[in-house]
Amino acid sequence: MSDDSDDHGNRDRDEESDDLEAVLTTVRDRVDPDADERGRLREVADRLTERAEAAATDRCADADVILVGSTARGTWTSGDRDIDVFVRFPPDLDRETLEEYGLAVGHATLPEGHEEYAEHPYVKGTVEGFDVDVVPCFRLESATEIQSAVDRTPFHNQYLRERLDDDLAADVRLTKQFLRGIGSYGSDLRTRGFSGFLTELLVCEYGGFRELLEAAREWHPQIELDPEDHGRETFGDPLVVVDPTDPERNVAAVCSEENVARLQHYAREFLEDPSVDYFDPVDPEPLTESELQNHLERRETTPIAVRFDAPNLVEDQLYPQLEKSIEGITSGLDDRGFKVFRGTAIADDAAVIFVELAVSELPAVERHEGPPVHVRGHAEGFYDAYTDDPDAYGPFIEGGRYVTERDREFTTAREFLESDRLFDVGLGAHIETALESDYEVLVEDEVTALLEEFGRELRQYFEPSPRR
Amino acid sequence: MSDDSDDHGNRDRDEESDDLEAVLTTVRDRVDPDADERGRLREVADRLTERAEAAATDRCADADVILVGSTARGTWTSGDRDIDVFVRFPPDLDRETLEEYGLAVGHATLPEGHEEYAEHPYVKGTVEGFDVDVVPCFRLESATEIQSAVDRTPFHNQYLRERLDDDLAADVRLTKQFLRGIGSYGSDLRTRGFSGFLTELLVCEYGGFRELLEAAREWHPQIELDPEDHGRETFGDPLVVVDPTDPERNVAAVCSEENVARLQHYAREFLEDPSVDYFDPVDPEPLTESELQNHLERRETTPIAVRFDAPNLVEDQLYPQLEKSIEGITSGLDDRGFKVFRGTAIADDAAVIFVELAVSELPAVERHEGPPVHVRGHAEGFYDAYTDDPDAYGPFIEGGRYVTERDREFTTAREFLESDRLFDVGLGAHIETALESDYEVLVEDEVTALLEEFGRELRQYFEPSPRR
């Protein structure tokens, strides 16, 4: 019996493995850059490195140039076009000179480039279809001496180059594509998912793509990994991966609980029933007007949207403000008795705070509890105020307190959203400014006006799945 | 300046006192029994006492008879018709014999009487318009030896007789009438107010009607009085008056927070602006149909009533069960998202749980939160169940948990109240039985059907005041 069932178990596992390997072979075929793509990248990268080196050593004999990022480590997936050129200057250079040299080297390397600003200014440009950043930094002995985040990048690069062999690099590519497919790739503040560096560390730590998924399937947050076993801090994040070059930093700090759960969910789904589908990002068709109508009739909620011109911000600034705004508006509605069922904030040229309400209309009166009758001064003031108010019911006594029923300020959610009291809720600063300039409130059927610009987002909203 | 304002203050106080005294004179005139009434009472009471004594000593040479209650202490208000005759037997008599003798004496004293049952059986009857109870009890040395509540009554009677002079007795009458006027007189479980004994103790303790009101005006619950300074227990009630004959008993245990607050409120109102009105119980006109319609249109709430045949119970059993039932129904509605605004339970031949809803209709879908994704067994079970359910939205992931949106069981409060799930909420036992037999649910305009039987109660509900 036990032999039989072992055999059976092994056969099942072998079949699964075959399925899984077949799927991975298909995906590798798609995501592994071929010799041609690798050659073209190397050619451009070498040329840029040489140009940068010449321009850098012209200015500072001690400067050097390194390639960093996924294209430098062989972990990029076919079609990625990012080349990151880091120009390192000695640490005794003052910051101002570093910035001056950095920009000069950048312009020499990318004559068509333009300046952007992160922690330092740097030059960005396009060369033969590749998106190239030329970034200055200090060359330090140890990552603990870093002066800004970019100084850490060469250490990250060094750490991973020492650990990623060709097999692991290939598994990093699979993992990145899997995370893209489920909507969890990227540490931008819209996604709050897994950064490239975090993905590479996880694959190194668990020893491969499949090994990572097998571990993730069983995760119990908080999950803590500390590759260099040097962590000294306590982190509150669901996933903690202590930076191998900085014991005080969690590489996964930005990764949300949702994305940890999403990876866990799809690790289970994929290992249970492997399919290439999981590696394809969802690209929903826009929701049609009749589909929207069907959902609204089916759900019997009251949809309501606040639409305004999106403030001109990068996504990493815009999305946190949109999130703060939808939280504020949700609280503002809930506090007034309008119950929010679910909602989402979306932005393109326009931005929309979209919520469905379970309760959108309320009685003309609201209960207003006064002080306990024994708190004499307050109690008498309250009683006198409302006993003389012809519009108020009561005061009467309940549980030792005065209670009155007075006119409710807003009997519909629309009235509240169209009033100045909307500005009493917590809104992102730039969202508040945008709303002060102009906004419109769309209720029930009026929300069909959103379909033209946000049909895809509305399909995702009305057909929710673990994927994003 | 200070002399002037002192004078002025005195003059105000004097005028107030004059007003107050004038009011009290009017009320005394009404509540003090005249010589004729006192004479008739004495005559009947003496005759009953003699009859009871003869019948008691016939059976037990050691028995004696005492009059107790307000008519025995001169604290009854004109028109009260209660005569309480207590027949005391020696404590070595066994209980069975006590009950046998007690009933025999009762029937001998009240030939037309009938038996009732409190802690012992006793005989009740009517003699020349007076309601007479003949109650057997043990004659004990001290109140600490009592075997049942009736044994305590002679000690209460003795205690008050020693302390109530004519002036205090007159002030007890005023106080009782004041408490009647504001709706707080009586320790029955419908009123949960001030019992006669409690009222007499309070007047004794504070030294009069006005003194009681002046103290009550400043009360800060918990208020604790311990006339004999022998309390050893800690009580949780808002008003504590330790029984002078039993250190472990709070005479005010049944007195609700509302009634304490109500006395406090009207103490302030009355002392501020004395008027005989406060001594007149409210007797509202029935609410008319057009008035009810006006209130409903004004308030924009949704009234809903559960009407059924009142179970055949004494009020002290019925009202606690009605209260439990309205609390259970309120929780049942609130838990399902139907928000109760205010409500009341009323009973006569029919009984009604009447509530106004702020929210009476909800969407077809409800949010249903599943387990955290990391709780693997539960999480997979939840996901599999709902992902295959064509009527459910999702599951999707929020805050690390699976969430689905599924059909709501009840989208209207009426559906819930008309369903068997009504019996899942906490209902009084006899109310549950009554509802099992039959009930009807009235919504919105249908509640006008209640006006015929409960017009007075509905006026009190829709025109709430501190008074009751």
C-alpha cells in the first residue's frame, strides 16, 4: 500500500514537473534575450561606457565607470531597454563638483540627452532604442559610508554579480515575468510591488524561481530574510529582506500586504496547475455601457464619482495622494452615515475618485447626543438651546443624557460631495488644489461618462480578481 | 455694590420661595387627604385589623396584626386606596403552616377576597372601595433573619414610623405626586422609577421635598446614601440607598439611569420656575393620522412595526421581555446593515415593536471577508468556494485577505422581519412564542393602523420630552 501510494505520488509529482517545465520552457523562450539582442546591448553599452570613461577621467583622473542594473547582470527580460551607466568619483570630491562633473559626463555620453533630478541631477537619453541613464555617484569603500541612495547601487550590483550564475539569472527573468503577469512587479508607489533588486535577492535566497514559489506558498507574514545575517532593526512590513549592504534597510519596505498575498496566491495556483497565462499581464477590454448598466442593476449599489483634472505630478507623487484622497472621502462619507461599499482611484488626464455606496440617502433628521444630565452647566446649555429650537425634536433623556433629533446637514452623498465640507476631509495636497479649481460629481447613470477614458479600469473594478 | 447685589439676590430668592410655596400649597390641597378621607380609612383599617387579629389568634396565640404601607404611615396621597394588613406569626412556625394560617386569616378578613401569589400566597379583596391585601409573614427579632421579602416590610414600616413626623409625611406626599407628574414614580419594571419606600427614605434623608430637589439638582451619579451607615456592598446602580434594615440591599436597585436623570432635570426646572404642572401626569391626546404623516414626511425615516397579540403576562414580566425583544430586533437589523434610528415597544391587547429606520434598503450584494491568504487551508477553501460561484464577485485580495461580494440575504428590513431569521435574535421567551403563533410587519404608511390602539404612545414617541 505505502509503496503504491508513494509511486502514485511520485508519478503525480513527475507529471506536474513535466507540465511546469514545459510551461517554463515556453516562457524562457519569450523572456530570454537571444544572442542577437545580447550582442546589440553589449555593443551599445560598451560604446557608452567608453564615452563616459573618457569624459570622466578627463575631469577627474580617479573616476571610473560601471554598468549597473539588470542589463549589466544579465537579468533583463527580452525587450527591456534600460542601460544604467554609473560614473563613480572619489569620496573626497565635494558634492557640488560631483554634480557638475556628473552632468558634463552625462552630456558628453548622451549628446541628445536631457537633465532629470532624483537625489542628484543626472542625464537621461535614448541611444539606438535603449533608454540610458548616466548617473554620478561616490566610489566608497563600504556601503555604510553612502551619502545618497545612488551610492548604494554599485554595492547592490557587486553583491548580485557575485551570486547570480547563469541559471539563477535565467530564473530571475522568469520571476520578473511572473510578477509582471500577476501585476506585482515594480516598487513604484502605484504598484507597491517587488522591485527588480528585491526579485533578484529573493531568487538568490530561495535558489530559483520554482523554489521561491514553493516557499511563498507557505509564507506566514511577517516573512523575514536576512541574506547577510546582519539585521539589527525591527521592521513592521509584511515582507522583510534586509539589505545585504545595509543592515538598517528593508529592501521590501514598499511591498504591500496585497502584493505579498498576491504572490502567495498565484504561487499556489501556478504550482497546482502551471500555465503560461500567469506570465501574461492582463489587458482588459474597456467595459461597455451595457455591461456597466448590468453590473449596476445586478449590484443595486449607488455609484458616485468625483472627477477632476489630474494634477501634473509623477505617478510616485500622484498615487499616494489619490490614495489619501479616497481614504479621506470614504471617511467623510462614512462619518456622515453614507456607507461606502468599495471604491477606487484612477487617473490619466482626468482623475477620478470612484466609490459605490451601500447607503446614499438618509433621513432629514439625525440623532444628536448631548451631555449627561448631571454635568450641570453643559447640560443646561444643551437643553436650553434645543428646547427652544422649533426644528429639533426633544431634547429627551436616554441613558442619563440629553438627546435631540435635529436637521441632518446632508441627506444625500451628492450634497456632501458638492459642498465645501468636502475640503474638511484628508485630501492629498495637489488633489485639494485641483478640486479647488474645479470638479464634478457624477451619480448613478451619470458615471457612464467615465467609460470613454477609464473603461479598462472600470472592467477591473467590476470584475475583480486577485490579479491586477 | 456687594450689599446691593446681596439684597437683590435675597429678594429674588424670596420671590422664588413665595412662588414655590404658593405652588406647594395648591398641590398639598390636592394630595393631602382631608379629615373625612382619613376618618373613613381609619374606620375600615381598624375593622380589618380586628377581624384579622381574631382570626389569627384563633389559630396561633402568638400571632399579631400590623398595618403597613403608606396608609399606615400617613404618607398616602388623597385617593390612594391601598390597605396592607400584615399578619405576623412566630418564626418557629413551619412555612407550610404559615401559608395555611395566612390564607385562612385572609379569607376570614376578606370574605369576598381571592388568593394571589407573590413569595407567599395571600388574599386580596375590596372593602368599601379600598384595595386590601392580607399578607402573612414571620415576626422576627431583626431584619437580618428574614426568610422572604415580605418579612422585611414590618421593619421598613417600623423604621419610617420612627422618623416621619407630620411635616415629613406631607413632604413625602408632595414628592410622590411630583414623581408621578414626571413619570418616574413606581418600581414596576415598566417604569423602573422610585418606589414608595425609596421616596420616603429620600425625603427623610434630605429633610423634605424642596431639600431633596435642591440636592438632586446637583447630583453626580453614582449617588450613595446610607441612612444607617452600615453598607458593606459595592453597587453598580446610578442611585444607591442602602436599606436601613439590610446593609446588603440597595433600595434603589431598580431605579434606572433615565429616572435619576429625569428627577434631576425636573428638579432644576421646577426650582427655576415652580409650577403645579409638574405634579400632573401627562395624558397625551392620541396622535392623528395627519400628524403622523407630517412627522414621517418631516423626518424621512422609514417606520416599521412588528405587531402581535400581547402575551398574557403581568407587566413586570411583559416589559422586560419587550425590552429584550426590541434590543434583539434592533441588533438583528443593525447587524444586517439596516440602521435603527429610534424605537419603542408598547403593549395593550396587542404588542408592538416599533422602530424608525435610517436605512431600510441595501444593495443586492454584500461584502464578505475571507481568511488571510496565508492561512492556507481556510484560504484555499474560501477561494475555491467563491471562484466557482457564478453569482459572486471576486474573490479578490484586500489587506492580505480574500474578499468576495455575494448576494445579500435581505435587501429590505421587511424581508428580514418577515423571515424565520427573526427568531435568531434575542427575544423574550413569551414574545418568541407569541411571534411563532402570528405577527404582522407594517412598513411606512401601514403603521397608521397602529393609531387606533396606540395613538397616545405614538404621540409620546413623536413628541419626545424628558417627561414620560
